[in-house]
Amino acid sequence: MKKNDIMLAVFLLTAIVFFIIPMPPALLDIFVLFNISLSMIIIFNCLFAKETLAMSGFPTLLLFTTIFRLSLNVSSTRQILSTGNPGKVIEVFGQFVGGGNLVIGAIVFIVLIIVQMVVINKGSERVSEVTARFTLDAMPGKQMAIDADLSSGAITDQEAIERRNKIQEESAFFGAMDGATKYVKGDATAGLILTAINIVGGLVMGMMYQGMSAGDAVNKYTILTIGDGLVSQIPSMLISLSTGILVTKASKAESIGDVLIGQLFSVSKVMIIVGVAMIGLGIATPLDPVFCFAFGGAYLVIGFILRSKQAASAVTEEVEEEETAAEEVRRHENVNQLLQVDPIELEFGYGIIPLADTNQGGDLLDRVVMIRRQIALELGAVVPIIRLRDNIQLNPNQYIIKIKGIQVSEGEILFDHYMAMNPGYVEDEITGIPTFEPAFHLEAMWITESQRERAESLGYTVVDPPSIIATHLTEIIKQHLDELLTRQDVQNLIENVKENNKTLVDELTPKLLGVGDIQKVLQNLLREGISIRDLVTIFETLADYAATSRDTDILTEYVRQSLKRAISNKYFGDEESTDVVTLDPKVEQMIMGSIKQTEQGAYISLDPQIQRNIMNATELEIKKLENKGEAAIVITSPIVRMYFKRMTSDFFSDLIVISYNEIDSNVELKSLGVITVSD
């Protein structure tokens, strides 16, 4: 056992022994003085603690000291009633406090009991209860603030963990303090009851067993009882006061002495006013002018000293600011910081700041956190930290989205307005400011709060500004997620899979494919919106085919075929049949005949006129699907799919190209047309 554990065990064992075995007066004196000194140690530790959690063991300490103090009460009561000699300390306290007068001693003792029970105990109990309640109520908000800071990059993962642990420790501490204060309250009540028992029992013992007169018995046992009560209640009062100090401590960086003295005696104007008022009292009232002038003069001196210090401090600060500014101009700029490029940035004008400020009720930071979670669940990729910052160079209601430092999209909102969009079947019109929804470029209207209920009742889709920004940001991230996936991200994904599939990962990398090759396959999938969450299936497929081909485009096609259930569910869902467009076999042969293989990969060498004809035919067939409100889906043979997708990507960014091998057997398709060209 450790030395500290042994000392704690001895402390508790001593308390138990005091309850059972009579203690000699000399030993009782020692432990009474130890109890008083221990209470002084506790109160001064609480007074000088930098923060509340510096005394995190206080609730347990409160229980231990209460038990120890009650055991001393029981032992001293036994000595008072049995021998009339509880020790020198108790006797001296009883005689000294009353100054030899029984009535004065009793009154002082009663006042002490009232202060202890009514003021200190009651106040500490109430403060502990309220603090515990508010601490628990504030936990969700603090947790959300940590998530927001983490998502914006203001803190690191380790700092977030430390802050969360501190919140949990605070809630546990104040919850324990709420219950521990009941021990102190019960201790004071028990002390009062023991006092009454000592007086009554002492009278009975003195008159019946020691032959004392009633007056002598009252005098002796009352003094001893007062002394016993004082040596018990004084430590109890100090510890109750410690409880109040600890739970009311607000400063997180200074001791309470620094806080109180600094706040009371730091304003020169206050000191001068109080000094003049005290001198005025000495002149205009019968109060002793010597004392009034002394206090008034002292406050005036303090006030003028503070004023001179503040003036000197202001000059010093001004000089330091000028020197700092000059030093900033002279010093060499640290260009390394300028080389850092944030993967994703959302910059906004000052009019959008309330949406991102949690103190003003904004929830944009929380929505950013949810975006990262949503994309992780939907596409299986970890989105980098999204940096949010205001930009005074933008219009007040404008925002821009940057990917790797380059602006890729922008939008503008109207604060205190809502965007209403017609889903296509609403015939009634509403008045508003015409605009376009930034994520999907749909026609929309800005409407006011008073119009919102009517627009929703008519069937319009109504969204608020934070939702508009969050949706736009989500779509931009999805469009560029492939280029945001770095080799380090892929390595992290590999390590996650390796925890439960060590054999698979060891077979795949680095024997068959490097991290860069796996990255290219995953990027190919993300580029077309295919989820990479099922990494085990992806890695299994790569391990099967990487031995015969290291072409990442070919490997991507094999992986897509292994993910056909997920692809079918994504594009066809539970519909009985889906309208699609197919590719003419002649066109497929044209494309395959134009493929040129090089060391850097394959490319299409197709006659420009033929390619233009294919694109025109594709556009014609796609319009048939769009007119029916269907997604633009083209079905091809497996060998042509990736080349046709690559050829059409510059013309139709939203075109979905799927091969026959990527369609689940239970999916029923209906062809609305065939993409073909004349000879």
C-alpha cells in the first residue's frame, strides 16, 4: 500500500475507535487540536485554489472530516459525563470564551450555533444546490461549443478531449458537493443535540453520583459543554465556510484573494469618493473625527496613488503599442504560415455573422459539424476541418466557398427572409424577390416571415438561410470530395480496416498496391458519388484483381461491380421500374476502336465530328428523361462505361453512367431511348 493510503486508513480507523473506546484526556487534547488545525488547512487551501477542480476531492474530504469530528464529540461527551475531565483544551475553551461568566459563555456559544446553522450552512447548501443544477443544465451547450470549435479548427482533438473531460469532472464535482453539504448541516444539528445531552446528563451525573449541588453542577458541566461545543463547532464552521468559498469561486486563473482585493481596491475614483465621505462623516456627525479622518485620509491616499499608477500605466501601454507596431514592421515575416492552405473554407460577410455566432442564437457551426457526420455516413469519407471566417471585403450577405484556397462557388442570402421554391406542381404564385437556389440553381423567391405559413400551405418548399448555406456547402464538398481525399486520409482508412481485417490489408498493401494506387481507386468512386464506406468489400476486390492488373481505372470498374447492390440501391431504390437510356452497340464499338493505350494510361482518340454527334444524341435522349422528371441515367456495357463517362463528363456533369454488371438482378429497367449516330 502507498503511504497516503495508509495515512487515510489510520485517520478513518481512529474515528471508528473514538466511537467505541474511551480516550484519555491527553490523547483527546491532541486530536482536538489536530481537528482544528485540519479545518484551517482546508479553508486556506480552498481560499488560495486557482480553480474549483483544484479541490476535486473536497466532497469526500467533507465526509471524512465530519465523521472524525462526530467521533471526537462522542468521545468528549463520554469523558464529560463519566469523569468530568474531557481534557485541558475543552476546559480552556469553555472558560476563556465566557471570561469566567457562565451567562456570557452560553450566549456566545448560542450565537455561534445560530451563525453556523442559519447563515453559513444554509447558504453553502443553497449555493451548492443551485451551482449543481446550472452546471448540469449547461453541459449540452458546452459540449456543442466544443464540437463547433473542433469543426472550425479553433482547437485540436486533444484539446477537445481535455475540455470534455473537464466538463464531466465539473458536473460530477458539483453534483457531489450538492449532496456533501447535507453532511455539514447534519453535523451542526448533531452538535446542538449533543450539547443539550451534555448539560442535562452533566446535571444528573454531578448531583446523583458526585454529590454536587445544583449550582456547582450547572457551573461545571455547562462550561465543559460550551468548551466541547466550541472545539467542535469552530472547525465545522470553518469547513462550511470552505464549502461556500469553493462553490462560489468564479476566477479560473487567480486565487480568490487576488480577485477580491483587485476588484475592491483598483478604481481610484471609488477610493477618493469613499475618502471624502468618511471625512464628511467626521465633520458633520458626532462620530469620532480621529477615526473618520484616519480612514478618509487612508482612502484618499490610496485613490491618488492608484490614479498616478493608472496614468503611468496608460503611457507605458501606449509606448509599448508603438514599439510593438514598429517591431512588426521591422521584423522578418514568417512566410511559413502563409504556405498553409485550408482544404475547405467558408467565408462570409458581416451580415451573416449572427448565423455563425452561438451567442446570438446562430447554429451554423452546429450545422457544419452535422455536414461532416452526414458525408461520413453517406460516402464513407472523412471531410477535413471546415474553416469558417468572416471577410469584410465581401458584401454583407454574401458568402464564398473555397477548396484548397481557390473559390469554387458563392451565394447570397437575405437575413430574416426565407427561400421558397416551387417543387413543380404548385400553380398558385406568391410575391417575393426572385432569386436562384445556390446549390442546385433552381428558381426561387425570397419571402418574409409573415408569408412563410401561406407558402408552406400552398406546397412550396421553404428553407431558412442557415439551411441554404449548409446545403450549398454540402453539395460543393460532395463535388470535390475526391480531390480532398489525401494519401494520409487513405492511410488512416487502411489502419481502421486493419484493426479487424489484418490479413486482408497485409495481402493488399504494399505487396499488390501502394497507398497512392488505392487513393486513385477511391477517388474514382467518390468522383461519381459512390460511397467508399464498405472498405472491406473494396479491398477484397482490389486484392482479387490487383495481381492481374495495376491499372487503377480497370480496378475501379471491378470494384463498382462488387458494389452493385449499393449502386442499384442508390440510383434505383425500391421503384418497380426505372426509366433509362441505353448506348447503341455501334457507338460502343466506335468508342472502343478509338482507345489508345499508353504507359500513362488509356485515352480516347475519336474524330471530333463523331464525338460531337454522340454528344448531341446523348443530349437528345437525356431530355426525354428530364421531361419525365427522371434522373439522367445511361446504361452501357462494362468495357465501355468508364470511357463513355470520361468522354461526357465535360458536357454533362450530372450524367449517371452505369454498366449492366453494376445493376442488381432484381432491378427492372425500362429503356426510353438509345443513344445512336448515323453512319
